[in-house]
Amino acid sequence: MRRRTNPAPRRTIALVGLMGVGKSSVGRRLANRLKLPFADADVEIETAAGMTIAEIFASMGEAEFRAGEARVIRRLLEGPPIVLATGGGAMMNADTRVLLKQHADTVWLRAELAVIAERVARRDTRPLLRDRDPMEVLTGLADARYPIYAEADLTVDVGAGSHGQAVDAIHRELRRHWKQKRRAETNT
């Protein structure tokens, strides 16, 4: 049986979710699958600022980091389609949420907090976790952010499975989403 090729996505695919859920590592693989460029908003912010995220938080504070994040995401969304790994707090900015809705298909990568806590405990690079209990921080973030993440176009549970399994699940849901959108466009 001949396998059909999927047309290239017309919009950016923006991955949202808590830190440590796999937006960057899964995003790179998804971009490869979709034959799209990949961008990590955190890396783009660091490049634009000439500082690490930890340095930005320490010297300028979270509010300035979030303002820079919004500017970088706007710039990325105004370009051609890419797979974009957003920072965990990006969707909390109302203007960024509007931009994401206008210019991207958003995918909330969701996993059990215990799985995420285990992942983030491996590295000491996350300013929001410095000298704090990861599970406690993640629980607070989930309480505040999950209702906002739920506004994403799609929700994909990535759990403790492999990155390849996550990419398969995301790709499957995206294809379903695109098919529904095409159907809706032809019916209007």
C-alpha cells in the first residue's frame, strides 16, 4: 500500500506545557518529522539578551524576562511555519496567547507531575526551582497554568513514554486536527 504524504503545515506548531514536559526534545523530533525548522523560545531569548535565562531572572527579574519572551515569540510567529517550543510561562501572557491562537496550532504536552518532577530534578538550571522542592513548585504552577494550557488547540498526554512515542501521538492528533479544519473550511 502506498503511503500518502502529508502536506506541509500552513501554521506554526507551538508546544506549550510545564517545564520538563519535553517541549524542546520532543519539538526537535517533531520538526524533523514534519520537515519544519525548530525554534526553542528559551534559546532564542538567551540569544537576543546575550544572557542565560537564570542571568536574566537574577539581574532583571521575571517580569522583564516575560516581556522579552513575548517579543521573541511575536517575532517567531510572524515568520514562516516552524515547530516552536515555548517556555512554560509563555501562555500566561494574554497577548502571547492571542498571538499563538492567531498564528499557530497549539499543542499542550501534558504529563503526570511526578514524571516531570523527576525530570527537572536532574538539572539545576531552572530559576523557578532554585532551592525549592520541585514537586511543590510544579503543583503550584499546574494549579495556575493548567486552566490556561487547556485553551490550546490540542492536548496530548506524553507521560513517561519515549520521545518517539510522544512525537507519534502529537503527529496523529495534529493530522486529525488539520483534517477537521480542512473539512470546516470546505463547508463554509
